[in-house]
Amino acid sequence: MGKRIDVFCTLEIKDIFVSALRNYTEVAFPEGSADCVLVAREALFDALTEFESEYAKNQDHHASYNKRLRAMIKEGIRLHYQLAAADRGHECPQECALMLEVADGIAHTDEELAAARMADQAS
């Protein structure tokens, strides 16, 4: 595997991916923290901006990120679904698992996302 992970996804999945990571960055690396935390915060925000820009330029709906960020990205997705479960009153393990696969570079469709949501609602 190269130094970057390619993420092929629909617009809806990309929006969840980016939103989860923005929220994670805000929670895990708050403003006013120590300098090393602020450096990590800015690096994540820069990576997200680059990801969104690359996604917008590619007609085949993909973008990439540095694989060194994979652990933080996956943690951001997990946190997103933990917070969503607290808000909604139920967990979404299937949707979370799908998004974690997206972070690993496994492509998914909106239909697969909808199926994961239905499975979560049924459980």
C-alpha cells in the first residue's frame, strides 16, 4: 500500500466522512490547547480541506489522505457514531462499520449506506 489511502465514495458518504472528522478534530484538539495539540488540529483541518478539494476536482468521486492519519480518522468515525447514538438513543453499528471500511479505502454506495441504516434500525 502506498503512502496515501484512496477513498472512493458518493457525495453523501463523503459528507458523513468529512463531518465526522471535523467534529472529532474540534473535540480531540480544542482551540486554546498546548502548541502540539494545535499543530495536530491544524494538520487535520488541512488534510480535510485537501481531501474535499481533491474530491471536488475528481469526476470519479474519490480523494485520498495520508495513511499516517488513518488511526485518527477511524477514531473520528467511531466518535461520530458514539455521539450520534447518544443523541438518537440507539447505536448504528452497521453504518459505523461501513464508514470504517470507507476510511480503509473500500468503496461503498448510497444503497449500501441505506441498507446499513435499515439494518441498524431493525436491531
